[in-house]
Amino acid sequence: MIQRLAWIFKLTFEIFTPLYNWGVETVSNSYMDILRLLVDNNNNHSQIMMIVQEISTLFITLARSVVSWMMVNFNECTQTTIVQDLLEMQENPSLMTGLEHRCFDFVYLDLDLAPVVMVCQKISTTVHSLSTSLCPSLASMNALVLYPLYNQHMSKIIQNILNLVFCVYYTAQVS
């Protein structure tokens, strides 16, 4: 019985050890193979560099949009500054009425994501061209997945949905 168990262990070891070694080698070297595939071709290398640059531009643009939104909503249109402006308007009514105050205008308070979405569109275009050059059979599926970023109307939809969520905050702040 011990001899049969040793024989089964030997056969199992001889079968599964090469499979295990192949799996480990494939996983550990697949990253290098993908990097070689991307970097060895000059066209792919330039597209990857463009994607990295556009991602950094995306973060910078997003930060600018968020900071300008925060400056308006947390500094300029706080309840104390609105009340102070309304008191000044009562003293000098020739300037404007209280309902014409800029902080009551939702367009003034909105987060502007149009520049951010334009950068996302550039990134998605470059990613799509990179996928087309690497694997043309997956290019159509990639185009389908990236379509919301291509479409200019989808960018307005995303911006309006986000600003609709912020509208609750605006209403509570101005009231």
C-alpha cells in the first residue's frame, strides 16, 4: 500500500510540477511580454507616452475645475456673504435686486466638467488607436466600450447628472 501511494505521489508530482512551473513562468513573464509588445514599437511607445501625458493633464484639469467650483461655493457664495451682499443691495437698490444675485444662479454655481471630458475624449481616442494597432479583432469591442467618452452629448449628460446632485447642496446653502 505504501508503494502504491508513493507511486501515485510520484506520478502526481511529475504531472503537476511542470504545469505549476508553466503557470508561474507565464504569470511572472507576461508583464514583461506585454511591456515589450507596447514599447518595442515606436508608434505604440509614442501613444503610451501620449496617454500618460493626457492622464496627467486630466488630473490637472479636474483639479482646476474642482478648485474653481470650491472657490465659488465655499468662499464666494456662503450664507454670510450672500446676506452681506443683500444688505448692500438694499442700501443701494440701483445696482440690482436680491433675486439677481449671482449666487442664486445655478449656472454660476455649477461644476464645469467640459474641459475634463475633452481630455477624457483625447485619452479614449488614443487608447482606441493603440488597441487597434495591438489587436484589431478587439478594436470594435473597445470602440463600443469607449463610446460614451467619444460622444459629446454624453459629456453633457455626465456633467448635468453631477450638477443635479450638487443642486441639493446649492439649495440648502442658499436657503
